[in-house]
Amino acid sequence: MLQFIRSKITSIFIKILFCLLILSFAVWGIGDIFLGSPTGRAAINVGKITYNSAEVLEQFDRARRAMRLPPQYDELLRPQILNSVIDSLTETGLYEAESRKLGMAAGDELLKNWVGSAPAFRDQLGQYNPDIFRQTLSRAGLSEAEFFKTLRSDIKRDQINAAISGEASVPDTLAETLFNYRAERRVANVVRLSVGAITDVPEPTGAELRAHYDASKANYMAPEYRSATYVSLTPDELAKEILIPEDNLRAEYDTRQGEFVTPATRDLQQFLFADEAAANAATAVLTGPLDLEGIANSLTDAAGADSSISLGQLAAADLSNEAERKAAFETELGKISPPVETPFGWKVFLVKSALEQSVRTFDDVKAIIRLELAREKALDALFELSNAFEDALAGGSTVAEAAREIDVTLHRLEAVNAAGRGKDGTLVEGLPPSPRFLATLFSTDKRAQSGLVETENNGYFLLETGAVIETRQRNYSEVEATVRQSWTGEKRLSISNTLAQALAEKSKGGIGLTAAAAELGYSLARVGPFDRSGGGLDTSVYPADMAPIVFELSKADVGLAGSETGTSVVELVEIIGADRRQQKTAWSRVIKQLNTAAQQDYEDTYLTSLRGHHNVSIDRGYIDRLMAESQ
């Protein structure tokens, strides 16, 4: 494959294609200047900010490609995508106009720091990788200038929103009301009548089975099956073919050696004293053969329990200043450091254990480095390979011919359904791991070719559908055993419901569920506490809708909760009110959600006010005409 890229990229066909592309750019790009084309005309005006038709169409195409919609949905959702793009550009324009009015700026250093810290541009070792940055932009169809322009605008927008919303907060009464509703918990008595425990089911007659089949024919459809040929390109597969010379691996190791060093650490316990005299007095009494526990207990008594902190394993760099680092790391193992002055008081460190610095050798990390370098090269090669594949197809080659040209394997797939199973019901092995593959297969017309689809792992596939076995109704003889099983299951569930209703009625007679269950020979369980959303309820045992049913009951009332596995009779036993002191996490979650909602309200209100300060003009008729012409 790599040899193909090197040899074919300079072919006459590619050169001609490049000439055609350059010519098309000239006509559609700078043609406005020379030919008077209207594509440069303003489509959206926000104050002095203008977005021309080319920008609108480019943003639309980028949004449409990012959604990776199946062909049958692409046309259907075009209007919604266009509306979203127009709204997004208008909002961006409003914030940009306001930031210019306020004289705001996002400097190059700020952009540099943002990119350097962004997780999307980091490698497996967590380091910023400029190659990943460039590849990410390339896959998104963005130039560096476009990316930084957008980033600069987003940063200014975030700064404005932070200023207008600040620390958004909501009234305590509102938070308390919502918290009390969400965090209330309940306890219930439950008798579960499982269908599995019901064995006394009558034998169905042939007429009953036939009637059951006729009433539920839709449950007995044979799925559609499709065959296909396809090409799958993945960076991991391509990386296996890429050889990285040993010298390159060694040079990379030497460049990044600091990444493979684990610094020395010490398990420290810290004791904080108000002044030097108190620290000296506490250490002066430590005489005689004391073990670590004895030293720690003595210093804790002197400093106070609140001033004794186990720091765990720390590297020297984890300590805040040079005096602390020297005290902690120059003290012998099992000893205490001399008192050291810090901004928080006088500290004494007890060295409980130590781990020496370790360095992973070249042999330890060679395989990791090779994989990283090979995958980086594979991503670049894969991009070129996918382009070459598309070029071959555009030149009239079939999928099989194009696969041979670029020396990749052509896979053949026999009958498979939309769930990835063959006619025997087992999962078909070896399919591309992306869920987009089956979705594309079943959305592409019969005997038709899909486009080149990018997958979640930066790979690509292209398929050509073959024979299609249409979905059909299975006849009764094919599914008789399944029909019998379904009929029996429904009968058991019906019996379960009848028994549960009888138990509930008996419980409501004044004796309660506990006594009624004992009288009829049923086992009873106490379940909870659980909240109204089911938190605290084992939904693998009890019906998912049991929680809301219990929350509709008054104390000592009885209700029914059903599922496919049986029916549960429930009795409300206890109501546990919300308690902020005991449910700190739930309270914090409510506050965070309400504050986030309030912040969004502030931003929406502010955006509305910006429309009143900056004139917005959208030439929708012009945009719609351009969209129609571009299809």
C-alpha cells in the first residue's frame, strides 16, 4: 500500500486531477472578482460583521459531513441543518460584534496555551503532539487560520458570558423545593409473584396457538439479509506494515527520556505547629527507641489531631517550597525532619517509607514508541491512501479494481442482518468494528456503492451491496415452537396478575400486606429506601416502574407493579424526608443543575439583548437559491 502511494501520487492522472481542482478553485473561489459571480455577496450581516455565501455553504457542508447521516436522512434533514448553521453564525456574529465594541482581544499566547492543554491534541503519554493537531484539523476540513479564528471568537464569547452570568445562583426556596422532591426516599413491603414460579399452566389447543399466531404475526418476521463486498482501511492495520528503524526509536527515546522517569517518592506524615518553640518542644521529647507508630502518636498528641496529616507517597516536586523539599527528602528513613518554617506555620515531617527513582529503559518502552510513531505515519499514509482509493473510483474503477490498484484486501460478506447476525443466528465475525458499517450497508440501495465513510477510530470503509433477501412473514409451521412458548408466557403472566390482584384486595381489607401474604403463603421482602427515580432499587429484581408507583401511594396503601417477568404487590411502609446534611452529594447536584440553568437563562437573555444593539440581516431567499443550485 505504501509503495502504491509513493509510485502513483505523481501519475499523469493525478496531475490532471490537480489541474482540474485548481481550475475549479479559480472559478468558484476568486471567480467573484474576475467574473462578477454573486457567490461573494453578503448572506448574513450582524452589525459590521459579514458572512458571505461561501462561508454559509462551507459551514453547512462541514456540519452535514460531521453528522454522517445515512443517505435517506441527508436530504430530509438539510433544512434543519441549514437553519442551525444560520442561527450559529448569527450568534457568533453578535458576540463578535459586541467584543469589538468592548475592545476585547484574545492574544496569540492565550491561543497557544489553550491548544497546548487541549486533550484532543495529546498523545498516549499525555503530551501535546503537533502532528495530532494538524491531523485533527485536516479531518475536520479546517485550515489553521480558520481554526484559530474560530478559537479566538469562542474565547471572547466565553469571557463575555462569564462576565454577564458570573456566579449564577438561584433562590434557596427554589433549590430546597426541588431538593425535597428529588431526594425524598421511601421504603416498601413487596410480594413478588414471578411467572417462573407458576407451573400449573393448561396445555394450549391448536386453535388457541393459531389464534395467538394470527394476533401477533408481526413478531414472527424473518429479517432482511444483505451481502456486500467492502474495503476497510484502519490505522492499526496499516501501522503493522510500517517499519521504524531502530535508530529512530532510540532518538525518540532520548528526546522524550524525561517521560520515562518515575521520580523518587517518600511516604510522609506532616505535623503542623503554631510556632518554632512548639515544634522544637514536640521533637525534643522523642528520645529512646520509638517505632514509627510511637513517633507519630507522640507528635499527633503535641500538634493536635487536626494538625496531623498523612500525605502519602509524594515526589519532591509535589512540595511547595525548597525548604520543605530539603527537610522531607534529606531526612533519613524512619526519622523526623527538623522543624521548617512555611507560610502556614512550622512543619515537621516523618519519613515512613521511600521509593527510589526508577527509569524505564529503552527496551521497556521500545514497543510503545514504535506503535506511536508507526500510528502517526499510518494516519498520514491512510489519508493519502483513502484519497488514492477515491481517485481510482472516480476514474471508473470498480471497488474490486480500486482495491487491487492500491493493494488492499477486498472483503466479501455473505448474508447478514441489521443486527450483524447471519442466517444461523450467530454474530458474523470480522466485520469493521464501527456501528456505521451496518447502518451504511442497510441504507445503501441494492447493487449500489456507498461513499467512503470515516469511522470513529480514524479509519475508512467503502462497500458495495450485493444480493438482498427481503424481510418476509414466517409461516406458522416455521415458528410453532416459538408461538407455543409465547402463548405459555402470556398465560403465566395473566395468572400472575390475577393472583396479585387477589392479594392486593385481601391486603386492603384492613389486615395489611404482611398478614395477607402470610395467610396466602407468599414470601415478603422489605425494599428500600429508594428515591422516585429508582435510585436504591434493584431493577434487575423489581419492575422499573415500581418506584413511581410507590411514590403515588399514601402510607399503608397497596399498589401493583407489573413487568414481563411477573407482578409485584407493593405497600408503602415509610416516608423518609430529604436531609441536606445527610445527602450532601444530592444537594450539591441540585444546586449545580439549577445554577447551570440560571446561567443559560442569563446568556439567552443577553443574546436577545444583543439583537437589539446590533442590526441583524439575513438574506434567506438568496441563501435558499444558492442551496438549491449547489445540490
